[in-house]
Amino acid sequence: MTSFTTVDTHTDRLLLYLMALDQYQLEEFRLHLRPLERSWQVPDVNITQLSQARFPEIPWADLRAADPVNLFCLLKEHFSEWQLWEVVLSILGKMNLTSLCEQVREEMKRHVQIQESQDPDKGDLEVLEEETDHRREFRKRLKTNILALWDNIPCPEGHIYICNTSEEEHKEMQRLLDPNGTKAQAQTIVLQGRAGTGKTTLVLKAMLHWAEGTLFQHRFSYIFYLSCLKMKNMQEITFADLLCWDDKPNSEALIEEFVSQPEKLLFVVDGFEEMTIPEPGPHHLEDSLPHIGWHEKLPVTKILLSLLKKELVPMATLLITIRAPYVKNLTSLLVNPCFVCVTGFAEEDREVYFSSCLGDQKEAKAMLEQVKRNEALFNSCSAPMVCWTICSCLKQLKARSSDLQTTTSLYACFFSNLFSTADMGLPDESLPGQWYTLCALAAEGMWSLNFTFGEEDAQYQLLEVPFIDSLFHLDILQAVRDHENCITFTHPSFQEFFAAMFYVLEEPRESFHSSSTKHGEMKIILRAVLVNQESYWTPMVLFFFGLLKKDLVRKLEDTLHCKMSPRIMEELLEWKEELDESETASVQFDTQQFFCCLHETQEEDFVKKMLGHVFEADLDILGNTELQVSSFCLKHCERLSKLRLSVSRPIPEREGEVLETLRFDSGKQQWKDICTAFVTNRHLRELDLSNSKLSISSMRSLCHALRNPRCKLQKLTCKSITPVSVLPKLDLVLHNNKKLTHLNLSSNRLEVGWIFKAVRYPACNIKCLCLERCNLSATSCPYLASLLVNVQNMTRLCLGLNKLQDEGAELLCDALTQTTCTLKRLELWLCQLGAPSCRHLSDALLKNKSLTHLNLSRNHLGDEGVKFLSEALSCSDCSLQCLNLSGCSFTTEGCQELSDALRHNHNVHVLDIGRNDLGDDGAKLLCEAMRASSCPLTTLGLEKCNLTAACCQHLSSLLSSHERLAELNLIGNDLEPDGVKTLCFKKTCTVQ
């Protein structure tokens, strides 16, 4: 049995009183709700007395910016119904708003009287009977209109349009008003999704169920369907006429009932992307119409904006449908919107559709498997009309796999086969101009966000009637319901395809478009997708690149009797050269999307030229599409030197295996192709596989490629690899590859034995080993110490963020004192070291002549630890050049020791002692020491050291006298304007 959610409209009436407050009164009301202000006392009220119980506190962060609607939602969330009324009455009393207090009291009394006198069973029945009398005709008329809409939806031959509703779909519609499952009814719900995924169908079904009495009966008295497609061409109109356009004789009675119960109204705003909303002017705050009347004649856009902003019928519920790319334009107009993504056909729905459309179950299954190999194409099947397009194409093509290689190839073959036998009603010599006009119309629509076309469009007027009729007959175009003489493409992807074709077609002689204009427009679109990453243009750009495929061009030229421009590829190469010269564009360039575009062409010579100046790439393998694209493009990146490649889903061990809902057909071979590119590319020096999920076989393929003598890789980063058990396979690489010098295995819970054994191979040439955050401890340090003593190539070891502690540091320091240790850089940041570690490090620094860089940051060394280190630094034969002691918990006392050491040290060039409580006295000691000696310091870090303007004179003198100091970091200190002024213009030194 269907259950319905009821809403207390009595409580919702409080919103009216909150909205009656002006902005100053609203601010005072919010202040009374602060925890410290909670000393409410209700004036003498005969209804009840305020309970002395402690009420829940509302966070001030939520209260501070709450408008009336948000405030009302917060109050409902934190108070019971009766408490809510009492609290509001109490605050209004404290604010001396006598008139409002009286209205609230009367409302409370009236509610009590209703509750006391009403027989619940009889009362509900009477209300329902009365509502039935008032609503029966409205519901009947709405049902008739919805069914008429369904009947008028153009349906291509063979397309299966399902308008029946399953029990599960009915439950989903019940959840529409509470999509988050919080049992709090959302007042503004936005259904977003790609074009054709069923947003309009869903709301029409919900309205039909309401009209039939099976949905939202207690929630809404009236539901209104506002089609933006229909409204966008309306002139000025009143809100009342907009709602009652089909029932003028009874409009006054209906409006009176609407106004009396606004909380029981639902407005369905369908297809918001069709509306052209004017940009707010400089005085946009004055453009709002908070007191708009129902009978006031206004532009329909102003009425719609007032409705969306809750200025008009604020207590009503809104249900809005919009295509995903346009959501950003809508969000700023709404009050507390709740977003629901409509994804269209699930995978099982697509299987049912293919089976129903193609008839033969075995054939349908085979064809669907072919489509699944093109993941992007399969994902687009979530839109039913795309399913129809693909099924129609597959019937024509007899499922040739080459025609399913890219989305463009499928669409191009579909249109070519469709038009090859079609009678377009015109002589062949007229067709090029007509096709060009249709493509120009599609492109202009993309620029103006227009998806319906009529006589006001100049290009539409140039289309001849027989040509349009043929496109109707072939289901390329369809009529727009409720709009005479208006057309639209059967699916937005058709418009995107023909818009892309506009930019590759050769211009007819009579064309108004110059090739330079088209080229300029296409450059703007390419930049939008590949630099600014705007998703709106992405499908069209993919079609544009796909239409560069030579065999597709020949097929379309023969079928459509028109010519494609031969210069497009040359123009794209010139554009890419210009882009490479732009530093900003190069930094922001989306290489992965660029790869997708090039893969769509399948033209290997052209792709090789386009990738000729790609030196770095950042790729995420999220599924089969990215795997295909990467394997195709990487082999052509002949000058690629640095690659970050993250595999977000494991590549299966067997062909056709499905892992974590993503299908990787032929994935194993494509991964091998990627690994082969690491061998054939002579310039690749850095490979970062961080955050990858690698199977045993994919790791084995990678290692076989990296151990190949032709592989030139020098730096390999494998941070956060899943599962970590595949990492020992790198043993194959380290055993033979002398070119690999840098290995980063950070953020993996390593079993230390294999890595320490591997780097000790005679053929291993690892110089830099990074094992940060690898779950190492003091028990790992014997292995590390052995490494330092026995591996002569090792010059840098990074061990940060491991719990080595003082015990582990002692073992490392013993190794550092050995003459066979050649380490130059040691990173021990955040290793839980203390002062005892510094004593051992001090001894090691005096004996070790190779160590030049030491990072001890974020260890609790204290003043005592710094004292031990300063003893070593004060010796003239200490080789240390760079020391990082930031965040080491020492004070001015430790700074005194360091300052004394700097007077005698002639090697330290870089010293970072930021994030320690040095104060102005510490800074003064440092400045005096550096001025009094030939200190070679070039970089000094004093970030967040509690410095003030008092030390700036000393720092200024240092900058003036110390010629070597090139960089001084003072970020995070309160130097005040006077202190900064003192520092300025003293020396050409970088001061941060």
C-alpha cells in the first residue's frame, strides 16, 4: 500500500512572519537566538507558558548568514512544533513588535481551538471531500494535458518510448521531495542530468500520478507545469494568467484558493536551460521584486526569477529540471536547493532496450558487447535516444567493429548510410549549400545556447522545405511541441555533430561565413575545452577531431555531395604551435582531454605531429576509455620527458574481466602498449605512478619494460601503490637497470627486506632513495645503516614521517661516521627525534665529510638539541651547507647557540629556523652574528617566529651590510606597516 508523507502547514505559516521582518529586524532576531541571549520569557499568554527546559543550541555560524527561509529551516530543525511558536513569540515580544506578536498569538489560539474541537477522523474526511470537489476538474485537465504531451512527443521509427511506471520508479518519485532521506521536505529540488536522460519524463510521470490520486495527495493541492521552452517566447504576462492560461473562466476562484494555501503548491519548472536570463546590472539588488503581485503584468523572465528566488510564493515547492552543464547558472538564483542527478538508463535498462529494439536476443547481446568495448559510447547510451541511434546504426552496419572504434565514426556511418539511399527532394548541386546552412544553424545554436529554431533564425529561413521534410522523415529533425513552425534536432548530440561539421566543411561561394572567422571561432572553442576545461563544448570538439579521419571524410563527401576543407589539419597544427608558446596556456593545458580528441581522429601521422611538442603529461586511467586513449597517444609522444600516470582501477588479469564496475576489454594488451612506449620513447626520464592500483601481471609488464636496455628512465615514483604486495616486482628493474638513479616508494607500508637487498645489487645504480611515510621504525634502522655503509652510489636518503626515534637515529649516525658512507643529503623530518639524536648527529657531522644537507624539521629537539648541533656547526671543518630546523621547538636560548656557531661557520649557505619561538631577541642575535663575521648564508628562513616591528631595524641593517644574503622568509610574522617599510628599499634581496 502506498504511504504518503504529510507536512504540518500550520507550522509553515511561521515563515510568513519571519519574512515580514526587515533586514535590521532580522539581524536582531538572529542575535536573540545566540546561546548567550537565550533568556526568553514569554509575555502573559493564556495558551501556555514557556518550558524552562534547556533548548538545543543553534550554531552561530549557521545563524549569522541565514535569510528568512534558511532561518525557518534551522528553527524547525532544532525545536519541536510548539516550542517553535513559543520561541518566535518570545523574541518578537522582546523586539517590541506588538502587531506581529498579536498576529502570532491569534494564530496559536486558532490552532488550539481547531485541535480541541475537531474530530480527527471526520475532519480529515471533510477536508479531503472539499479538496476533491475543488481539485477534481484541475486534476482531470492536468492529466489530459500530460497525456497529450506524451502523444505529441515525436518518436522515431523503432524507438521504444516507455511511459508505464514500475513499482520501484513509483517509490523513487515518492522520494523526490526528500532526496537526502532526512525526512525534511526540501522546498527547492533540482533534477540535473545530461540531455535526454529522462528528467522531463520523470516529472511528467510524477504529475500524472498526482493527477490520478496516487502520489503527493496530502502534500499538494495543485501542481503547475511551467515549460521554459514555451515561456521563452512569451511577452509580458501576469503570474495569474501564466497559471490559469487554460481555464480563464474560473481563474479568479482558482487564484483565491492558490493564495490561501501557498504551502500546498508545487511548481514544476521544466528545461531551465531554454530560458535566457538577463545578466544582473550594476544595481541588480534593485532589480528584485519582493512584493510582486499575482495580477501584475511583467516580462515572463522576471516572474520566473521571482519564483525561483522565493520572492513570489516563498512557501511553495519548486521542482526544476536542467541539463548538467547549465547548473552553475541556476544555483545562484535558488534558496537552499537540493540537487538530484538523473542518470538515465542503467546498464540493465540498456540491455533490455537493445534486446527489444534489435529483436534477436543473441544478436542484441553480441552487438551490445561490441558497444561496451567503447566505454564512452556505452556511457552515452544512458540517454534513450542515443540508444535508438546506436541500435539503428548497428542494424545498418551489421556491427562492423571498425565503425565502433570512436563515437564520431559511428555517427558518421549512421548519417552516411541514412542519406545514401534517401531522397532529399533537391538536385545534387543544391545539397552542399543546404548541408552548410543546416550545420551553420547548429553551430549558431551552440553559441547562443539555443536548441530550438524558428523563422526568426536567419539560417532557418535559408533551408528549403523539401530538405527540411526529408530531415523530418529521417528523424534527424523533429517538430517542437506547442510551437508551430519550430524545429529541433532529435537529440542534442545530432546538433553537436552537425555543429562540428560546420567547422570542417568548405564554404560555398554564397556563404556569409569567411574561413578566417570560422577558424577564429574554433580556436576559442578549443581553448575553452583544452585550457579552461569547459564541459559544454567537449562533445562538439570530440566530433570535430573525429571528422578529420580521412575515410570518414570521403564517406561523408560522397553521401552528402559536399566538400571538407583540406586545410583543417594544417590550421590545427598552427594553433598547437601558438598554444605551446603561451606559458599560461601550457600550464593549464588538459593533456588527457587533448589525448581523447586525438584518439578520435585515428590519424596516426597527424597525431604524431600534434604531440611533437608535448614534454610533460598528466593522465588518470579511470576506465577503458582512458586506457585506450593513453595507449594510442603515448606511443606518438616522441619528446615526452615526464609522465604522471595514475591507474584508478586495476587492469584485469584476463581479457574481458570486469573489475569494480569498470570493463577493461583488451585492457591487458593496451597496458602492454603503454609500457612499450616507455621503451621506445628516447626522451622519457621521469615516470610517476603514484596512487595506482596495479595487478601482478600489469606490474610485471611494467617491470619488463623498465629493465629493457633501451629504456632511458632515470626517476621512478611509486607512492601509494595498491596493493603494496606488487612492489617487490621492482626487484627485476633494480637488478639490471643502471640508468635508474631515483626511486621514490613513499606512502607505502613496506616490507623493508626486499628493497634493501635490491639496492645492494652490483648493477643497481640508485643514488636517491625516498622512503617517507613507509611505516619504518627503529627496528628498520639496522638495514638503513647497512645501506649507508655498503652502497657507495647512495647520495640522498629521505626518511621523513617515520617513527625512527632516538634509538633509530643513533644507528644511522654510527653509519654516517664510517669512511665508506658517501651520503650527501639526509631527510629526517617528523621522525620523533629529540635532543639525544642531536648529540649523535653532532658527532657524525664532525666525522662525516660528505653530508652537506640535513633536514630535521618538525622534530622536538628543543634548546638542548640545538645546542648539540651548534657544537658541530661551530667547527670549521663541518661540511654541512644546508640545515632545516623549522618547527623544532626551540627558543631564543637555542637561537643564541646557533648565532654563536654561525660566527665560526664558513660552509652553511641555507638555514631554515622558521616556526620556532625566537622572538625579536632571537632575530637580533642572528643579525649581530651575521654582521660580525664572514657568514656565507644566502638563504634564511624565519617564518612564523613571533617577530614584530621591533626587530625590523636589525634585519634592515643586515640586508644593507650582508651582501650574500639573497632570500629572507618572514611570512607569518606581525611586522606591521612600519616594520615592512623599514625593510623595504634597503637591498635587492627577495623578502617574503
